[in-house]
Amino acid sequence: MDTPSHGPLASTFGRQLLDMAAMPPEDNHNYAQAMMDLLVKSDPDSANALSDDGKSALTDWYAVMAIEDYRNVAFGQETLGWGHNITNVQFFGLVARALGGQVIVGTELRPGDPSYADVLNGGNDMREFPDMAKLKKLATKWLRQAHPDVVAEVEAALAGGVTVAEDSRGREDIFHFITAQHYDNEGRQARFTGAAADRAIRSVVALVDVLQSDSAAFEAFILTQGIKKSNVAAPKSTGF
């Protein structure tokens, strides 16, 4: 647990997400870059650009994700999706952070952070609850309207992997579609090498970047979708 280059390793999912919440704004780009470099190329070098909180969050995500994904295979139950789920929630966290630290709670947009996912999960393994899915779906809907070229590039860069027909949630949630590519039981991720790997990484990082750079328009869009602004803070994880 004693890690001299960053904060203590997390002992809960909630602690990992609290570290993610503590990252400075510039870590959004760096975190997305480091995540994708690890998922696509097993390359850890870009993690050096992260803050100490970012390094802590990334280390815990990757270590726990890899363990959970191994457990799926070791138990002979690859459809459990434990590794997939903890990566999916990282994208939820990046969307919340792009909004300056806001999450959807029911029909309200409230101040909050990625650890709201741990609250919804009751401290257990990361499943996707409606409030989490709604935020990512609205982000996808807005991106398709405001930045269709960025979404189209993600879909083109990931073509040949898991299809939308196979990943029904990916039709409305581009982040779920991205995550599905990296937990493909048919091994199609192996095609992401060389230039194809670089393109896949760039496309996803660009998606995260535009959410942050155009966050005011993104928030305004959310408030046209039956969601009301609230100053009541969303619950945060108490996990350590």
C-alpha cells in the first residue's frame, strides 16, 4: 500500500473513484490517453504525464481491472464482465469530470464526482445503474449532434471489432461501444496494431477532449432533455 510515486493504493472501488475525482482538470486528457495506451498497446509511458492523484487512480483501475478480467476467465465465466465494468465506469467518471464535476441523479444534474457510481453500487463490483447510463447516453446524443465527425472517427477507427448489433447498449452509448472493443471474447482487438492502434487511441482521446472543451454547450444540452439543475450535491463514496 506504500507507493512513493503517488497516493496509497486503493482498497475499494470507491477509493479509486475518489482519486479520479481529485485529479486536476488537465488530467482528463492525460487519463484518457493513458487508459487507451494501456488497453490497446499495453504502453504505460503516457501515465508519466498524470498528476499524483491521476497516477494513483490509473494504477488502481488497471490493476483491479486486470485481476477482475482474469477472474472471469479463471472461473470459466467470461460473460461476467467484471473487467469490462470497471473500465466502463472510468468513462462515466471522465464524462462527469468534463462537466466540471456533475452527475445525473434521477432527473437532476447535481454537483458530484465519479464516486457516485460506487454509491449506486453500494461499494460492490461496478455494475451500470440508470443514472450512470443516462449521463453517458446524453453525452453520446449531444456528441452526435454537435460533433458528429468526432463520433464518426471513433466508429471508423474501431470498425472490424465488436459491432453495434452485438453490443446493443453501444447504439446509444459510444463509451459502452468503446469499452466493448477491449473485452471481446472473439479476440478481434488483436487487429489494433501499428497505425490502426494509434488511430483508435487518438479517436477516443479526441472524444474526451471535445467533451471538456465544449462542456458549456454539453451542459446546456442536458438541461433541454428533461434534466433540471440542482445545487444539492450528489452522494460521494465513503470507501477507503
